[in-house]
Amino acid sequence: MLAAIAWYGLFALYSMYRLNRHAALQVKPADAGVLDTLRFHRRQLERQRDFRRGIWRWQFPAVVPGLALQLAASIVYSSPTKSIVFLIVVTTLGFALAVAVGKFQARRAQREIDALDSLAGRN
């Protein structure tokens, strides 16, 4: 079980790294004009939208080793049936929530992109 907890800790650090690298706001150029600033902001929103839309694609494979370790620990050290069912239910709910939150954030970014496009006169 300690190995699973350690893996989840490493997964949390990896997640923070990925979020910082792909979803954090970048600094806009200081000498940018209004249109350049709008284009820059739109690119940032597109990058964040695309990252959040597919966030589960890298989270699922990264968390599977921890789940396997936790499953092995629950089979060895406790009642396998109750532990396995609980692990499956919690994991399924967690991933469903992660996918739903990612889609929600992607839709919100898309609404902002659409608003910027309407300001710029794009259809």
C-alpha cells in the first residue's frame, strides 16, 4: 500500500508539471498591439482547451500502476471482494469526474475563443 501511495505522490508531481507546462498562462510580448494581444490570448485559450479536452489520455496511463499496486495490496492484506469493488467504484467515479471537468473547462475556453472571434469579426 505504501508503494501505491508513493506512486500517487509521484503522479501528483507529474500532474502539476504537466498542468504548469501546458495549461499555465504564458507572458505576452510587452510590445504587442491590441490585435496581437487578442491573437496571443486566443492561442493561449486554444492551447488550454486542447490540453484540457484530452487530459484523461495521459492521466489514465499514469495512474494505472498505482491502481495495480493498490489492488494487489487490497488482495493480499484485506478482504478482496469489498476492497476490489470499492476501488473499482471510486476509480470509475474519479475518472468520470476528471473527464467531465476537462470537457467543462474545454467548453468554457471555447466560449471565450468564440467571444474573441466575434470581437475580431470572424465567423
